[in-house]
Amino acid sequence: MTDLTTDTDPTPGLFTQLADLGRILRTVRSGRRILWLIGGLVAVIAVTAAAQILLNAWNQPFYDALTRKDFPAFVVQLGVFAVLAGGLLALNVGQLWLDQTLKLTLRRGIFTALLHDWMRPGQALRLSRAGRIGENPDQRLQADVDGLADLSVALGVGLFQAGLLLFSFVGVLWHHSDGLSVSILGRAVEIPGFMVWCALFYAGLASWLSWRVGRPLVAMSAERAAREADFRFEIVRVSEAAEAITLERGERVEARRIKASFARLVEVIHGVIRATVGLTWVTAGSGWFNTVAPILAAAPFYFSTDMTIGELMLVVGAFNQVQGALRWFINNFAGIANWRAILHRVMTFHRALRDLAREDCAAQPDRIRRDGAEGGVEIEGLSIVTPYVSVRLAEDPIRLAPGDRLLLKGSSGSGKTILFRTLAGLWDRGAGRIAMPQAGAVMYLPTRAYVPPGRLIDVLGYPHSAAHFPRPEVEAALQTVGLGHLMASLDVDEHWERLLSESEKHCVSFARVILNRPEWLVMDDTLPQLDPEARARIVTLLKGPLAHLGLIDIGNGGTPHGVFTRTVEIIAGEGVASAEVRA
């Protein structure tokens, strides 16, 4: 399968990714709720901005009362402050609730859409073969979606709030900084809105420096997320394979692998640290200077006019609000870089899933054709290609009637597993035609049995719910495959893949066969994975209660006598080296 996209791909652009995100949210149930929450936030922020204007205007009468030592006026202004502060407190609490609820709703919407696309039939497997974009989908669905929702709301709210404050206070600052004149060539020139121009120049210079210094953080953040995922995968892999590693005494080798993965992560983090330190010189430096900047800018007014302390504090407050709004980009540059990186990772993941779905629907050359069949199985002109081995069958065509039993026999390395995957529809590189009954009429048993976590009764009914099968039937199936000792544990919620032996896991699979009653069973050398007692029991089952079952087994011929009525040899050849083919 073609390597669709990688995290370092510079395309698509920001606006294209935002449009994709908007389309995702329009398709989920929570889309309308998200709009209502955004509307509520906008209203609360607007009222908060109005209250902050009133609070800023409160500075003048309060400080003038202090200057005049007017105690009654001072008490009145304290009461005004209490009312304004109480209202702002209630607004802040309401904004917090709306903010957190919007983050959760946005995360749920994005996650639901991505999970739906990822869990389409065969999609997760196709994605795993699609190159780097298919690595660590857990990171995309958990950490990246969480980060995208959190940062999108935080930055969006912050930007809107900054824009509203700028719009609200720039008029106040302009009005109170009128009247300053400077002498140019002996002529007095008045500069309208002097303080506004000072704030714009200062914030513009600091924003430009932040962008220049911090721009590399976008790519570095994306690379760091990818390497964090690789590092976590190595740790999880070792944890899951702890028993095998202990038996092979491979702890040192695995420790070296984990250390190497961590070293690659540390290398990227060092780059992030250097870029962040450079950005901090700009952001922190401008922040400290901002303490005296409004007073320095207002000093000409204060010393050349009859401006009072109260008016000075009002102008300083308005300057700080305007400056704070204009500094939003500076203060949030690191967060913006991280948001851009996460948005890119999530949207490239979404695009890869969408492209895979289109690729699956489109007719492509060099693919094995799959058709439906009424009851029987047909295999014609089958030729399978992989980079390592090519596979064909000694007989052609092969036509099986309901109840027929075929052994496809091959030695080790002859491509038995890839033949199993091809029959199951998990591999389609090659030529020829396979006609199988509808999906519900066929069950596939791979070499390694899959046992999901959960209650044992749910495991036996998988992928159906426990209510799909009557409990007595489940208990009878468990008894038939020799797992009657687990009867008391049917309602126990456990990680059964860790508790059951390999033979017991396969017995669970055969219990599912009994419950589902398929017309056909396709096995990948499954019977040799059972211990002798369990194998004898399953062979008796296949010859007795399941004698009507059509059977295709892909193995080396070690199956007990009398199970199969026909044998066809597997013929292996050299692989086909092609970038388009991935195992």
C-alpha cells in the first residue's frame, strides 16, 4: 500500500486543515451543541469586556478620591468595586464552565468521527500498512485529539477575548491621549492617539521578534510528538512481551532499544529547549519592559498637562489592556506552535483514513478480485505477490461445494499465512479471483487466537454482545471445547489473553464457532496450536457436531487423518520487490 502521508509533509495548509476540521464537526451529533457553547462563550466574554471597561473607568474616581483624601467618596468607590468584582467573578465562573464543557464536547466530536473512520471494516489494517502515518494511532486518538480540543478552545477564546478588549479599550486610550504636541522644526505638531501608536509599535515589534525566533517550534513540536509516541510504544511492547523477553534473557537488548528510542526523543527535546529559551528572551523581556512602558509613554502628558494621578492610572490601565490584547500572539506563540503541530497530526490522520477509503472503493490494477458466492467457494487463477514470497496453488481452478474440506498444504516459508490473509480479504496484491460466501457465513481462525478483554461471556460471544446468545448455549459451548472449569468465571471481567494458555485461547475460538454456526471455517494452521488432548477433542467436534461445516485449512499436513477430503499443494516462488507492496 502506498505511503500516504507523514507528519513532516508540509501540505495541506492551515486553512485547508481548518476546513477539514469543520467538515468533521458538521458530521457528528455534537456539532450543534458545540455551536451553542461557542455562542454562550461569546456572550459571556462580551459582557466581561464591558464590565472590565467599567472597572478601568473606576480607577479615575477611586484614585482621585485618594488624592483628595475624600473618605466618603473612597467608601462609595469601594462599594462600586465590590459590585463590579462580584459580577466579574460570576462571569469568570460561568466562562470556566462553558470553556471546559466546550473542550470536552469538541474532543468527543473529533474522537467519535476519527474512531468511526478508523473502525470501518478492514480500515485499521490498511492504515497499519500505509507507512508512518499508520504508526501509533493510539497517540492520534487519545493525546492528539485531547490536545487539539484543549488548545483550540483555549487559543480561540483567548484570541476573541483579546480582540474584544482591543476594540473596547483602544477608543478609551485614544480619547485620553489626545492633545500631545511635539516640536518639529520649531512648529508644534499634535499627534492624535499618541498612546495607541506607542502600544501598536511596541506590540508589533515584539510580535515580529517572537515569530522570527519561535517559528522553528512548529516543526519541532510535531517531531517531538512523533518521537514521544515511538518511545511509549517501545515501553508498552516490552511490557506486553515481558515473559518472552525473560525466557530469552533479552533484557539488555531491550534496554538498549529503549535507551536508543529515548535518546532520539532527547535529541529533539534539546532542540525544543533551545528554541523555547530563545523565544523566552523575547517574551519575558517584553513582559518585564511592559511594567514601565505605559508610564513612560504617558509621562509627556503627565508632566506637560494638568493630568491627575487618577487620569494617569486610567490611561495606564487602558494601555495595559490594549497592550495585553496586542501581546496575545507573543504570549501564546509556543502554544500556537504546539496547536499547529497537533492539528497537522490529527488532520493528516483523518486525510489518510479518507484516502484509504477512497482507494479501497476505487478499482485498481494488480489486485485479486473478490466476489460473493452462494454457498460454495471458488478460487481461479490465484497468484499472490509480496516482497518476500509469491504464492500460487498446484490446482486451478478450485471449486468447493458446501461441506467440502480442503487442506492447502505447504512447508515453512511457503507463504501459508499470506495465503490465509488473502482468503480472508486482508491482502489483495496479485491476480486471480476468489469467490466466498457472505461475511457472516465464514469464520477465520488465525495462527494466534484473538481474545479481547472483558467478561468471559462477552469474550465467547465476540463480536456480539453477551445477550446475543442464550446463556445455556454459551455454557454448553464452553463445556464442549473442554473449558468447563471456567464456567464459574463467565461473568468475571479480566484480561483473558494473559490468563489463558495458547491452546485455551484457540478453544475459545472454537467455542465461538459452535455459537455462531458458520457455513465455512478457514484456519491458518490452527489445529497444531492445540495441546494433544484439546486437539483430539476439536477433531472429534469437527467430525461430529460440526461435520456439516465447510473447512479450509492452510497447514503443513500435520492434521489428524480423516478431517480433510482433499489436499492441494502450495507452490512458493520469489518475492516481488516493489515500494507499492507492504507486508
